[in-house]
Amino acid sequence: MPTYHVISTRTENSNTPEHGCGDYPKQISYIAMTVTAETVRKAQNKAKKINPSLWFGGRFGYRILTDAQLAEQPWIRTSAYGPRIGSITN
């Protein structure tokens, strides 16, 4: 069965000129949860059973990616404050 990753986003905003005085916060995407399922929809259902507060779709909803899609986006972090996926070496 394929592995799916639930991607969440948090924002950093220091209200300084670096972030446009609060108008342009830095958005950090990270892996919130990993589930295995047959399809994307079943992976979403499994994730919602684990954490009912998740929602998919909409402007600020959680995203769900496969391993291949995750490899194409190296800026996504392994945790909210962890290293980026592209910076991990085996």
C-alpha cells in the first residue's frame, strides 16, 4: 500500500520589515502525519479518524502527498521545527 503524508502549514511573523511589517508572514510546511492506505481518499479518512480536527481542501486546509510528490518538494520539513527534507542525508 502506498504511503501518504499529511502536510500542515504554520506561519512565522515577527511584525518587522523582514516580513513586510506583518503583511507577508513566512509559511513553513511540515509533515503532520503519515498514513498508509489504498487511495488518497482512504488516507484522508484514516487521518481524520486519528485526528478529527483535520480538514482537506479549502484555502487553509491540510494537503496530502505521496512519497513521490513529497520528494519533488524539498522545502517541506519533517516536523514543525525540524530540518527540511532536502537537508537530510543518509
